[in-house]
Amino acid sequence: MFRVLCFGIVALVIFPQEPVPSPHQKLIQAIVDNETKTASQLVTTLDVVELNKDDRIHGTPLMAAARAGQDDLVKQLLERGARVDQKAAGGRTALHESAGHGRLSTSSILLQAGANPNAFSEEKTKTGQTLYGLSPLASSIHSGNPEVVNLLIMAGADPFQHSSHHGSCLFRITDDPAQPNRKAAMIQITKRLLELGCDPNEVVGPRTPLINAVWRTDPLAVEVYLEACPGLDVNLVPDGDGLTALHSAVVLPSGHRDHLERVTKIVRLLLKHGADPKKESKNGESALTARKPPEIQQMLQEAIREQRVTK
């Protein structure tokens, strides 16, 4: 008997049993696995508290369903008492999730249920300060779906709202790595924001949206912004660091070949759209006088010669 008991204890230590998932965890997993029939059955077994519980990974069940675009389940969760603007870790709501993943019909359902199109995500710093992040509209720009962007605007989303560290919605255009298959959509979204009165030359700190794309070393984002903004001042010198977009580009680190190729593409795009190599920044230097690779120096010299011929 003693031997059996000891063996059992050792077995439990060496091979501990996995904890049995709670009904809430089962529901989240069913949503993530797209097992909508199982998820629908589990919803009926949970009370309002469990339906609004945040698992710290996928958020609330409503957020998980909104992210996956499971419209019928979203409706069921709302009917059962899921709060439409319940915030999870990081302050995101279900509308952030549906909009951020380009879910048009899901976003429409949430808005009809009273979701706030201007709810900011938020986070606390170590000192207790609240930093406000993205709105659902800013999140929708990441999805590259112009229809979702327009839906939120029609619902009252404010494109002029600023966050603590992201700038306005125009900055969102150049915040994420651009994807070739989304180029036309991103140009369309940018033009829609400009129609509403957003300033293509908006300055936040030392950057404009264009300079933001340059610092991210993203030639496609630079190209999108240049093509979408006819009123853009490509030679703008912002406050702070006070570098033009071209000056910012030529001083980027370009040690790796791939990095140098991206910087070269950006410089070529900026020159094509009228960037002036001799335009001085706040420190009195220009793109022409800054230290840079020989290839880029040659491009600038050629651009200056072409400008002289044109004049």
C-alpha cells in the first residue's frame, strides 16, 4: 500500500496533470479554432460576468469573435449580455479588433449595437501615466480596407483625433510596413482622409507622416504617401530635429546592401517629387552636405544638374 501511494505521488510530480479548462477558456478556444457551433453552445452556459471576462491573450469572447469575423456569434454574445465597449488588456474593444482585421459586416453589427467609434486603446506607464493609443479608425487603416474606414467615418469616427504617441490617422498610413497588394487601397484611404481635411504636412514632434515613412525605411509607404498627397510639401523642415525628408533619408544607416537599396529607392522617389538636395535643415546642413554613401551623393549631384538644365 505504501509503495503504491509513493509511486502515485512520484507520478504526479513527474507527470503533472494538465488543468481542466474552464467553460470560459473552452469558449475562447472554440472561437479561435473557428468551431462556431461549439462556441454557440458554450455561450448559453456562461453568465454575464464570464461573457465579459478578459483572458489576457485573446481578450473577451466578443473581441475574439469580432476579430474572426464570426457575425452570428457576435450577435449571440451581444444578446446574451456581452458589453459592446468592454475593454481588454491594452484598452482595446471589439470594434478595434473587427476594424483592425478589415471585418466590414462585423464592424457594422458592433456599431449598430452602440460601439464607440472614437474609443482609444490605452496603457499605463510605470509612473502611472495613461498613454492613449489607437482609435478603431486608426486600427482599420492597418487592415487596408477602405470600406471599413468609410463605415467608421460615416459612424462619426474622428480622423483628427491624436494619440499620445501615434499622431493622427494620417500617421497610421506610414506607421506599418506597406504591402504591394494594398498599395491602391492605401492611396484610396489616404485620399479619403485628405477629403475630410486632414493635413498632409501635419507635424508631430520632429516628424511628418512622410518623414515617418522615411525613418521606417519603407520605400512603398513613401511612394503611397507621395502619390496620394498632391498638396504635400516635400521640402518641409519640421521643428525638433529639423531635417527634411530627403535629409532624413540620406543620413539613415545604410551599411547592409538591402538597407542601402531601400534608402536609394526612397531618395530617388523624393527627388522625383521635387525634393531639393540643397534645402537647409535646422542645423544649417542639407542633404547635399551630409555624410552619405557615394551612390546617393552621385544621385543628388545628378538631380542638381537636372534642375539647372530645367531652369
